[in-house]
Amino acid sequence: MVKLGKKIAKYRVVIVVVAVLLLIPSMLGYLKTRVNYDILYYLPNDIETMVGQDILKDEFGKGAFAMEVVEGMSAKDVTDVKNKIAGVDGVADVIGYDSAKESVLPASVLPDDFKKVFKNGDATLMAIFFDDTTSADGTMDAITEIRRITGKQCYLSGMSAVVTDTKALSEKETPIYVLIAVILCCIILAIFMDSFLLPILFMISIGMAIVYNLGSNYFLGEISYITKALSAVLQLGVTMDYSIFLWHSYQENQLRFPDDKERAMGHAISNTFSSVVGSSITTVAGFIALCFMSFTLGADLGIVMAKGVVFGVISCVTVLPAMILIFDKAIKRTTHRSVMPNMNKIGSFITDHYKVFVTAFLIILVPALYGYTHSSVYYNLDTTLPKDLASIQANEQLEKNFDMNSTHMVLADANLPAKDAKAMLNEMSAVKGVKFALGLDSIIGSSVPKSMLPDSIQSALSSDKWQLMLISSEYKVASDEVNDQITELNKIVKKYDRSAMLIGEGPCTKDLITITDKDFQVVSAVSIIAIFLIIALVFKSFSLPILLVSVIEFAIFINLGIPYYTGGVMPFIASIVIGTIQLGATVDYAILMTTRYKKERNLGRTKHDAIQTALTTSIPSVIVSALGFFAATFGVGLYSNIDMISQLCVLMARGAIISMFVVILILPSMLMVFDKVVCATTIGMRRNGKKTKDDGLAKANA
């Protein structure tokens, strides 16, 4: 690596030129990468609700579903609006009150229930089916066009409308996320580093790695909007340490080789690569653990971020050293004294009072664990979006005028006898919270043949193999009430037709709750085991992985337990993603301190002196690293209007600070308590444990 480092230093101009040129295909890849804004898309393909969605698309030519509320219009104007919507590209069918009136049936023959579904005073309701899925480009384009051609008296609700608004909001905010993160990181680094120019070089180097990572997402086909919004700031936060390591190593090697910058940088690259690879493996392991989720949003974020860490390492040992050498004179001109104070007194105080901090650990652990296991989460994402979005206002109008909050669909056998279909619809209508259950057999009476209905309704609600029924619920998606309702509806549906399926946003979200609860346990176990094994191999120890993982898990308990005591509600994915990321990214703080502790013990230092030295020398690096992670995420958390992104960033920022305090205060205290155990269970340290015992006997005899 020293030879490679020297070549990187020698050909620094070429490396920077190549790095800049690589930004061109990376930007093209970034612009060409499709972004998916539908969270439910990431549910497993083999569950019944997702199979039903595929049948709906294949058999009926329908994917997404929406409701249009029209207020204060005459019947003629409502019909004109319906016809305009039906003519929009991407719209498959539109069903309204006048759909049945298109038949030869007089309006008086239509059941009263059917009239109530679509009419309430001066408000009229239409059900709109789209050709493609909820977050397909064609569907979102159709939503935009429908809004354009309809007036202010029309309100378009439904998941596709929410997704369309989320896309617009995310595209507007994402560039600002990066800007906020960069500015705050530059401020932190400018204060705590010894040069004002260095933070800018760090940001350029990391920025290039981010662009390379985002560009390579093209080969994944598409990424989630959550991944797109978080990946840049998260990559900045978790890879910033690598740049700091390189700079500090370069400074040390300049003392060794004062007259040879290239040689000093060559050794710095070699040293940094060794340190950073070990550090980055735990971070990558944390992200890879997300790939074990059945809910594949985890794999989406995990793969992208694991790539980002790799790109960050490569950029740190190639692009950044080249730029530091090129701008060497400018860096020297912008040098200033570091504001970081001497940590000897702090290190001595913590080591001397370790029993206080161990006691604090035991006292805080119980409420932290209780809060962690009892914190509330939400699954209905649209309830946390800004209230001024068109889709949110439309949902409110739908609730106000028709007392509707969610809509389910039933796919039943097309050959189901009309008598059974009617009975099924009647039973479903009687379920608590159901506003109506609508199918072909509810539009017409039992004495009227289906052939009397217009083709538009027949094609919208039936195919060769399946018939479609719509169920309106007054309960909100993801609520306990709607989940109980869905369970009851499923029992009714299966009683009449074992092959029938209940699908839609509500049933999909109910599956999401079940699946992510299981995913949380799996991902937590995988990340802990993976990082435990990595630490065990690095330190050749059985006890150190237990101590280090336990300390960071304690920080995670505190972080994710706080919302319970503050009355906050987290997005459902927070407990999975934050736990894994906080463990993988901040365990490096503990590894840094423990590495120095082990080194000092092997040099013959007593446990007190070894831990105090490790603590004193590690505190500045841990503080700068944690503040950098905090800066990269906290500002985004405050700014974002998308609650999921905002809360994830706030949790990551808070987690970095909590991990910082826990590593500085609790880890050295634990090492003081378990030093003998560590020495006895760590290869190469057993003599230290024996020496400690002998020293103690010698002091007693004296």
C-alpha cells in the first residue's frame, strides 16, 4: 500500500482529472435512475395483497385507484368533468352516479344504496381506475393532468395523488438537504480542524464519491425516494471520518519525512487504508443487514449505502490525497489553531470516577429499555405530510362529505353465483365502519339482468375470471379499527369464495405492519451478530465484542426510547433503520478507543493508565466524528417537510451524540470493571491480566 500510495501522490493531477471526468457518466446515471415513491411497492411479491394487485392489472388493465370529490356542480357539469377525466391518458375507467344511468334502466330502478355512494347533497363522488400502478410515471402524469383540467371544486384523493405530491415535495427539497448538510459540516470541521480550506476539500472529495454512488444506482433500475433523499447526507455523515483519518496521518508522516510530501502522503494513504477498511467494514455490515428485510425497502437503502461507503473509502485514499497535495500551499495559508482543548483532566476524571458512570448506566438502562420497547410508530405516511398538499386536502374533503377514509377492493370469482355475491356484499356492508360495499350485484337488483348495465360498468367491475367489488371504510389506514375490520372482511370473503382476495392500501398496510415487526427482529439479530463477529476477529477477543456492542446498543435504547417519554410517534421503519445504522456507524467510536486501550495494555501499562490514555487520545476524534455525523443529518431533520425523512435524520443526529457520550463515559468505565475478563479472553492480552494480579499482590505486600 505504501508503493500504491506513493504512485497516487505522484500522479495526483491525473487522478483529479480522471475523477472529474468520471462525474459526467455518474451524473447521467443519476438523472436516468428512476425513483419509486410508493412505500407499499416494497412488500413481498408473494403475499396475497400483492398477488391481487397483479391480477387487477393483468385481468382488468387497472393498477392504481383514486376518488374524485366534486362540489357544487350541476349534474351536466359533473358529467362533463367525468368525461374529461375518462379521456386522460393513463385513466382506465371512471365510475360515477351517472355511469349506471347510461343504461336503459330508469334512475328509479337503481338501488338507494348505490345513489348514496355517489351523491351527498351537492357533493358527487367518482371512482377512478388507472392503467398502471400507484407510483408509475403514467399514473402520476395522469394525476397531474386531471388536476389541470378540473377546477377548484374538484378534489382528487387516494394513494396515487399522495405519491404524486410526495414526489414534487421530495424533488424540491432533496437538493436543499445536501446544501444544508454540506454547510453545517463545513462549519463544524472549520472550527475543530486546523485549516479553513480543508473542510472544502473534504466536501469536494466526499461529494464526488456521493455522485459516483448515485450514478451507479442506474444499474439497480430504480431506488426509493427515501433512499434518494437520505443516501447523500448519510454517506457524508458516515464517511467523513475517513478524510479526518487521512489528514491526521499525513500530518504525522510529515514529521517523519519533512522534506518529502509525496513520501509522507504515500505512508499516510497506506496507514489510512488499513484503518479505514477496518472501520468501514462494521458500517457496511450494518447496511448489509438491512438486506435481510422481507420489506425490500431495507435492501434498497442497504445496497445503496453499502456502495456509498465503498466509494467513500476509494475517494478518501485517491481523490482527497491528490487534492491535498495540489492545494498544499493554500492549506498552509489557511491554517489556524484547533479549538479542541486538552482532554487530560476529563480523561482522568472519568477514569477515577468510573463507578459513578457504571451506576448511571445501570439506573438509565431500565427506563431506556422500557421506552425502547414501548415507543409508538405510525404506518400511514400521508397523515404526516403538510396539510396544504392537494392530496391531503382531498382526503379531508372525502372524509367530510362521504365519511370515507380508506377504500378496499375484493377480487372474487367471476362465476360466483349472484345470490352468493349479493349475500357477501350485504354481510360486508354490515361490518362495523363499512360505509358501502359495491359490486355488480349491488348496482342492480336481483330481478334485473347484468346485461342491462352499460358496458363501461361491466368492463370496470368484471373480467372473464374475476369480478371486482369496492368497499368504503370510515376508518383510517393503519388504524387498529381498520385492521380489525380487514380481518372481519377477510373472514366473510373466504366464507363465500376461498380464492377471493381483499386488496388495496388498507390490507397492504396491514401486511406491512406484520412483516416489518418480524423484519425488526431479524435485522437487529443479523446486524448484532455480524458486527460482533467482525469485532471478535479484529481484536481476537470474545469479551470485547460483547462490551462494545452492548455499549452502543445501550445508546440505541436511549435514542429510540426517548419518543415514548416525549409522546412522539416514529415512522415504522425508524426502529429498524436507526438501530442498524447507529450500531454500524458509531461502533467505530468504541473500536477507536478500545484499539488504543489494547495497545497501551500490551505495552505494559496498568489498566487505569491504559484506559485513561485511550480515553484522553480518543475523545477529540470521537467528538469531531460525532459532531460531523450530527451536522450532516440534524439540519435536514429540521428542514424537511416529509416527516419520515425529518424524523429519520433527527434520530440519526441524536443517536450520534448519544453514542458519543456513551462511548466517552460508559465504555472506559466498563473496561475498568471488566479489564481482567478482557485480558483473560483476548488473545495476546492474557499476560496483562496476570501482571495486573501480580502488581496488586506486590502493592499489598509493600
